[in-house]
Amino acid sequence: MDIDLNLLRIFDILYDERNVTRAAARLFLTQSAVSHALARLRHVLADPLFMRIPSGLQPTERDLIFISAFTEASALLSAMDLLTDRHPLLPHDSTPLNRSLGRLLGFLSGCVVAAAAASLAGDWAWSLPAALAAVAIAVR
């Protein structure tokens, strides 16, 4: 399954705001663009995701499961970002070690995103812990 990663960011903001107009303002997008993004995500996942209620959007049970995985993945990515050359305490040279570390962190980031997307798609065989265990085995 291919998911545009921008849709995951929009999902996250929609979850926080529970309102398409406020989410659009926060994302610096039009309300129409956010609505279309939500429609694309619903189509890709074959799931209604948020339910419309008079006060905005109400998360479905599946949304609650996904946001938990997404929050965990985001925290992990933020922690890994501290290890990259963007961190002010690390050298900014292009040594083979730094390049290898960058490639490894990119790979790990991809695994985290894939696990979160698979979790949202209902493929429970690929949970975030399973993805991280697979990465740990692969980098030994």
C-alpha cells in the first residue's frame, strides 16, 4: 500500500483540531485541500476515519488506534533526529560514519512510517514493535 506521507501529517492535525477549517488554517492550506486530502486518505485506507458531527469531526475507533501508533512513531523520529547531523552538538562534516548513520536513520524512519501506515491499514502483522525488531535484526 502506498500512502502519501503528507496525508499522515494532515491526519495528525485533523485529529488535534477535530475541525477541517481549523486544521486547514494550521496547515496553511485551504479547507477544500484538507477535505480532499481526508477523502484521499479514506479512499486509500477504505475506512471512514473521522465521522462528521455538528461540532466538527469525531475520531473513529480505528483513528484512536492509529493516532497512538503515529504518536509513538513521531516521538521515535524526533529522538532519532537528535542523532543526525542537524543536531547542534554533533559535527556537521560528511565523514563515512556520519553518512552511514544518516542512511541508517533514514532506513529506521522508513520502517517506523511503514509500521504506522500498516497499523492504520489494519495489517496487525506489522506493528511498530515488530518493525523495530526487524530493524534491530537487520542492522546487527
